Amino acid sequence: MALFLLDDTLKIEIYLEPADREFDDNIRLNVVESCPLDEKLFCADEVNIFLTARQARQLGLALIEAAGRSSDLDDDARQKG
């Protein structure tokens, strides 16, 4: 699964790394930046973060919770407006 952010200059992919099946942290969060150096968020063009299944679930739940709160704020603003 790939997600493109910041005018498609930041690509985030999350996938199971089959070559690392023997390790607990075999879920790869891969971040690739394709923007000018002065706009980069990371020092490298590509960053890999390896997560355990538990960490991946925690990250997913945190994102879902934040998205839910954002939607709630949008709904509140519409009701007041």
C-alpha cells in the first residue's frame, strides 16, 4: 500500500517484509522523498522503519483515532456554521 503526501514528493509504503520473516519486526514502513534538499523532512532520500505487529497495530489505531477526532471537529464546525 502506498500513500503519497506533500504534492506527491513523499511516498509512504507499509508492507510485510518476507525476507525478514524470522524477525518480530518484519513490517516495513518505507518513506521515500523526491523533493529538493531544502524541502526534505529526512536527511536521507529513503528511510525504513521496521515494526512489530503490535507496533503496527498501535500506529494504525493512533491514526484511526486521530482521523476520528479530526472528523468530529469538522462535524462540530459544520453544525455551528
